[in-house]
Amino acid sequence: MAKTTRMAKTTEERVLTLLEQILRVLAIQAASERASITDGARMLKLAGLDNQTIAEVLNTTPATVRTLTVNLSPSRWRGGRRTGRR
């Protein structure tokens, strides 16, 4: 039973690794169609990627991605109004 569990875990890890690679390839393709890092970062952020992954794809830092995408909060997507300070 332990061998089956271990094999299933390694198979799951391999599938996860392959899916991450596919995600990066698709993100690179999508971002390369954009004219600027800002457009690419915003598009990838709206697609749900985290700052670290976006930074790797765009060859920049997570801090840069955070700066470029800080105004993409869900309330702004819906046209809502933000209240208060951060």
C-alpha cells in the first residue's frame, strides 16, 4: 500500500511540474504579444498569476510587478469605489 501511495504522489508531483511549465509557456506567449512590461504584468495578474510567476515570465522583480499592478483591485474591476486608506 505504501508503494502505491508513494507512486501516486510522485505521479502527482510530475503532473504538477508539467502543468506549471505549460502555464509559464502560455504566460510567456501572452505577455510577448504585449507592447510593454506594464501591459504584460497587468494582463497576467488579471489572469490570476502571482507576482513571483509574473516576474519570472517578464524577467523583472516581484516588487516591480506589485507596483505595476497595485491598482488592479477587484473593486476597481467592477467600477466600485474604494474607501479608506491602506
